[in-house]
Amino acid sequence: MSYFVSFIEAENEMWESLKTSNDVLHDYYHKFGVQWIHDNKNRLMNLTGKSITHIENVLRLYRNEDRATGQTIKAFSYTPEQRERLFEAFNLNLSISPVEIGELSDKTGLTRSQITSWFSKQRKIQNGTVVKKKRRARPAYFSIENILSDKFPEKKKKKMMKFI
């Protein structure tokens, strides 16, 4: 059984369970997060009877709750098999035709937009126009160095000096 077939079966099972769910958006969020909302918006609107704006707002609230409680928000990442297939196609041709996108989508289980985005980013990386950003260490806002600096607001500085 191919990856694509097992992915489709799992996705169909998930949609079947959502049909009987008491809280469709909650269950959808915990399965997909806010990923693929665009691809699934019609299905979600049909299941909930709500507008896409309402659906996006509810999913955003779930994400904000997760952030507030410090829960890790799962980010999308390509599987090693998907990456391998994408790199194989990219090494053959830097640009991909609509037919090739369809074939690659069937083989990997990725959407057309995921494939075109991946190709676009790879071309930018190869051309050197995109460099992965490194997070720079920021000084703590209420560090002693920051409080004593000239850039720290005077009003807050007076309050903080009471504690130093």
C-alpha cells in the first residue's frame, strides 16, 4: 500500500468521525491545527454551518489558548519520503509543470500549493535570496543593563529603581 493510499484512508476516517463529533472545530484543530484550512474550508463549513471567518477565528482562539498554556503547537513538516521525492523532482527540473505537480501530489499526498511553495522556496535558497534566519539573543526587557540604559522609559525606570 502506498503512502498516498494510507494517507487518504486516514483522512477519510477522520472526516467520518467529525460528522458525528459534538465539537467539529475542536476535534479538527487537534488533528490538523490550523494547517490545510484553505483546502478543507468547504467541508468544515458544511459540517458546522458556520462561515469561513468564524471557523478561522475559532481555530485561532484554540491556537492562542495553546500558546498561553505553553503547549507546543505542531508545525507542518515534510516526511523524509516526501522530501526525497521533492528533491528528486527538483533536481530534474527547477520549475515544475502542472502535470508534474499532479503526479507528485499523488505520490506524496501533498497538496498542489504545498508542492509549489516548496519548489519556490528551494529556488530562492539555491539563488541565495533566502537565508535561514538565526534567532538573535535579546536582552531581557527588565534586565539591569536595560533598565539603566538611556533607552528605557523614564516612567518605568523610576518604578524599577525602587526594587534595585
